[in-house]
Amino acid sequence: MAASTSDSGETPAARMENTEIFPGCSNINEFSQQSLRTVLQATKASNDLPTGDDYDFYSTFDAVRDVLDFEARRTLQLIQTLLRHQNVKGIITGADHPLELDEQFDVLIDSNDQIFERVGNWIDEATGVRKNENKLVVTVVNRPNPAVASWNKKNSSPGNSPATPFRLLASRATQRPQLGFQDKIDNSNRPFMPILRHKPNAFKSLEESMRLPEDVTLEETENIDFIYPHPYQYELDLWQPSPDCLEKVIPQEAKSLADVPLKFIDTSAGLSELSSLLLKEKEIAVDLEHHSYRTFQGFLCLMQISTRDHDYLIDTIALRSEMHILNEVFTNPHITKVFHGADSDIEWLQRDFGIYVVNMFDTGQASRVLNIARFSLAHLLHLYCQVEADKQYQLADWRIRPLPEELVQYARQDTHYLLYIYDCLRNELINRGNEHRNLLQSVYQRSKTICLKVYKKTLYREDSHLELYTRSKKVFNSQQMQALKRLFAWRDVTARLEDESVQYVLPNHMLLQMAEILPRERQGVFACCNPIPPLVRQSQHEIHAIILEAREAPLEQVHQERIPQPSAAQHPRYHLQRCPHDLSHQQSTFCDIPSAQSDILQSSSKVLTNKLSNIKVLDVPSLSAFGTKHEHAQETWAKRVADEVKCSFISPFFMYIPPDNTSLSSEKQTSNTVKPKEKIRQEKEREKKTTAAASNADHQQLTSTSREKDKKKKKKKKEKVVSTSASNSDNAAGSLTTGGRKKKKKKATEVAAENAEENFTPFDYASADKSAMTGDKKKKHVYKDIYNPKWHGGDKKQKKKNKKFGAKQRKSLTFS
């Protein structure tokens, strides 16, 4: 077949030969030869420059020295521009600490090695020596399996599938999108200023909304704590949900993903057409995808918008400077924007595009009001749509262009079912609420509060490193604290300058390890990092200088402020002895409610004074089995029965207390006051004095009682002598009958028994004769009164045996 020709009669091959791939070069060989000649000429010219003594001589002339310095700076700047163009991380000039000549030469050698390696790989791929590798890198991260017991293990049924692992999807050669942004990112350490230039759907003009108070000066706006006003503050304050938003709807079940068309928008014309289409809708679902690892503040990479019939994906990287067109839709109060967990989305829209939201419904806040088991979007999809959300690409790199099909389906699913979930949640809020739609109104109010949030930049302060130090729970000396502060500041400045996240520049655990070890050698800096971050490798000299400066600083005492911990007085719910049913730390709110249980529940509160805080403590527990009867209680039949049952219980605290002290003890028990330290000390001194006085009184009372006992004993002895003399005189007279004598003897024995009981003294075993226990035969007559278990009174033979072997048989059983 003849080759097709154009109107001029040239074939495509001839036309390719005539085209120039570079200015002045028609093919690669010609370009290579021309580049080689230029490099040789530059090398020859550089060799002709004066060196050694000649350079020192010519440098004495100001004109020559100025020219050499200017050309040197221009050459270094060209090299630095070339390295950035080739995406090679090398800093030769422009750093805070200028590098020495040897260090600059080392950076140049490393950069050349990277460029030559990249060129060699391209040549191998072009010649077929090396196959073209896949540009996407997929790393699987499995979720850690928590240790569970036998009672809560999941059943191994077919429906219970194992946990889906995370997939880290990234690209091998992803260009930095922020290099192509028209509006450069402001990473300065100043407050965020709204970038809104036009205010659609406004009730108050942009100038009036952004007007600062009269007492605010220009210098105060540079303060890191200053916050600019919200441009749509006035409109949001006036907005209220329309009556249509508060009525029930018939949920429109979402169609399958295959039945709904999907459109990817990456042009300004397509974005304008989308804006005009969305203005005709009553509600739309919105979601965003964000990237924050390779940038300091982060930026939005993708926006997903879904209507009832269409799904849209907007490339916010390509349309970053045109996204403000959608402000006409997002600030329209008649269009409901449905988000899920919009706390961060609202701030990201303000920061990147100057987009503000009016009339929003947050399904995350609705799930919280309804007290659903989990608040995630995946749970709502499973609950209302019976769809298992695929969250394995949750940590993907959304800067990848073109987007892989896996990421397209993942992003589309987040908003495709959201409008149906919105219908279901709204109906459920109306069913559970009252006639005023209080629950639905609460969700709209919470969503409006989120819309009023203002984006705040991450700002650096002199004590910003202390937060990291406190969370690490490490103990540093003054040298280590100085190194931590300086390294933290270097990381912040480098991240802002290079537009990289602080975790990419130097992760927290590596920063703390450097500050703790303080390596003496340069290689010790690399030893603290595994793997070594690229910016740490480039700034090794600067980091090592900071560490050496900290090592040479004198040791000083570190004054660390103690973080106040909540005490039991400030937070009664943290107390160890707190019972969930003990409401004594709260003020009773049901004292004025008349009911049958008011006598038990009613209580009064006292304000307790303490150095830390004032706590309201009830005088009497609200619920008590031994509570006192109130006078104002209503007497009912149930109340009388309850009183009778209550009277059958006796408090164990009153069972062993004398009746006279009952009231005092009850007052001591019910008293629940917190006394200051001075009062406590005075009361302790008063108690000591009272105890000393009581002990003296007890001693005097004991001495007086002992004297009285002695007097009584003497008196009884005299009476006994008189009674015995009277009985003897009666016997001598031989009066009357035996019965009379027996009566007199009986009286005498009774008197003697009474005297014996009164004069009884315990036996002193220390003065007892122990020879009875040793078996001494010389003192047999002493043992007659000692009890012998083998003694039998009526057996004469046994008596003789007892007399013969009395000593041995009368031994105590404890010595046998």
C-alpha cells in the first residue's frame, strides 16, 4: 500500500526529518554534537581564568574582584535552578549558613550522579534493555489483629470476612503540583487572610464584612493570634432552614454505580457548565480528597459532587485558580449541601479556593444526635444502603494523574449514596423529635456552627517545641532542651521554605533522638535516622552545627512548669470512691417536684469553701434507707406503709451508741463540711487539751474510788467481827432448838459468803509452790489438797497406792 501523503506531497517520515526537535537541531545526534562543543568551549574558557598567585594578584583590583564575584553568584544560581528543574534535592546557594567550597563540590557530585543514573535508566528503557516498569506502587498494610478472648471472638461464618488491609497507592514519578500553581502558597508565619475576591449571594458587601474594628491597628493584624472575620458571618446568622427542609420526604433510593453517568471535569469551560447545572438542584452531596504529606499546609486534590442522577469528579489541582466559580452554588441558601464530617472540609475550601458554605447538612452530626452506634460514613452505608464501603485506598496519593480506576470508584462511592442517607436521617430525626422538629433543628444548628469556622494556619511560637517534649514524656537537661528547640525551629523554617510537611523533613521520633543523644560526629546525625530523610542529608552541616552549639553550652537547671492535674475536688467524677448512683456532688434539681418520693429525694445543698474550688455537697444523701422524715411530706397510704417498713430497719451506727449520745453522733455523721487547714489545726489543739484534761479527771476519779474501796473494806471487817462475836454468844447460851441454831448458823454462813465475795482477790501464781510439779518425796503432806485424777474416795487399796505413789501420780499432765 502506498504511503499516505499530504497536500504538499511530503510523506510523514520526510515531514518528521524536516521538523526541529530543539531550536537549531533537527535530530538527537546534531543536538549531542552541539552540546558537546559548547561544554568543551566552556571548559577551555574556565581553564584560562587566573588561579593561585595570579588570582590573588588580580583580586587586588576592585573592578576584577567585582566581576568575578558577580559571575560566581550567577553561576551558582544557574546550577541551583538546573537542579530544581531536574527535581534534584541539592542546595548550593541561598541557605542561611553558606556552605564551604568542599561541601558545595560534594553536593554537585551527588546531583550529577542522580542525573546520570536517571539518564541511564531512560536510555536502557528506550533501547529495550530494561522493560518499562509500572508507574504505580501499591503497598499493602495489614491491620493489627487485637487480642480477643474466647467470649468475644467472631464466628468464622462466610458472612464475616476478614478485615480489608490498607493499600498505599503512590506513583514513582509524581511531579509536585504546587510548582504549577498560579497563586503561590503562603507559608509565612502570619495569620491567614481570606482570599475571597467576589462575594455572591451577599446580604452585606465584602468590604463591610471584612471591615476590622476601629481599635485594631495594622500591627495587631501581624500578630500570630489575630483572626480575620468570617466573610459570610452576617448571612449565616440570618439563615434559617426553610419549611420544606423540615418536612418528611419519600427517600429516593440511589441507583447502582453502573446506571449513573460519571463526568470528569478538568477544564474551565466544564466547571462553568457544572455550576449552571448545580444551580437548578435543591440538594447536592459533596466530598473532598486532601493531600498533606508533601506540602506544608496541604492542598485539595479532588472534589466529588453528586446529584440525584449524575456523579461529577473535579480535578482541583488543574482548576485551582478557577474553583471560585462554585462559590455561587455553595453560598446559595436555597441549595442544601450534604457533607459527612465537614469540620476539615470547610476550612480546606476557605484556604485553597475561597469557597464558603451556607445551608449545610452534616450527616456526621445527624448520626451523633440520633446516637447511632458508629458515626463513620462506612457504617451509614452499611446501615441504610446495605453497601460495604471499600476503604482500602484511604491512604492513597491523590496527586496521581491520570487517576487510576480504583481511585475513581473509591471517590465516587463517597457521595453517590449520600443523598439517600440524608433522606433517611431527616425522616428519622423528625420521627424521634417533637412537634417543633427539635432534633432536626439541632442538626442544622450544629452544621451552621461548623460553617462559621475560620481556617487557622499552623504558626510557630517560641515554646512550640514544649508540646512535643511533654507528649514524649522524656527528661532533658539544658543542653538537650536547647538542641530540641533549635532543631524544632530549623525543621519549621525548612518545611515552610521547601513547602514540605514537618514529618517529611524530620519525623518527631528522629528529632527527639537527635536532641537526646547529641551526636559529636557528623555521621552520628545519620545514625539517628533510619531511613535518612532527604532534607536531613542535604542539611547535615547545619544540623551538626546546631548540635555542637548545644553541646558546648553550659549546663543549667531546667525549670519545667508542672501541668496542673484535675483534683478530686475539681472533678468529682474522677474520685476513686465515686459511685455512679451517688449524686451528692450535684445540686438536687428535683427538690421542688411534689411526689410520693419527695421525702427521700428532697435535699438541700451547701457551698463548701476550699482553696482549689467551691463544691456543692448535699447535707443528706438523696437516697437513704435510714433517712429522716420531712415535715412537709404528704401523708399517703403508701407513705405510711413505707414508714412502717423503714422503722423495722436499725442503722448499725446507732446500735452500739448510748441513747444520750445518739443525737450527737447523728450530727457528727450528717456533718459534711470541708474545713480550712487553720481550723483543722485549731481543732486538733483543742482536742489535745480536752483529752489531757479528761485524763487528769480520770486519774483523780480513780484515786478517789480506790480510797472509797479501802474505807468500805475496813467497815466490812468491823461488821464481820461484830457478827462472829454475836454468834458465839448465842451458842454459849444454848438457846432453844436445833432448828434455831441452824438458822443462826445459816445466817452466819451467808454473811461470810458475802464478805468472801467482796474481799475476793485473785490468786498470785508467781508465789505458788512449784515442788508439787517436780515430784519431791520429802513434802508428801503438801500434796493432799492437790487434785488427783486417779483418786477414788471409797477404795481403800487405791488410797494406799496413792499414798505410796502419790508424788509420781500427782504430776501434771503437761509434763507426761
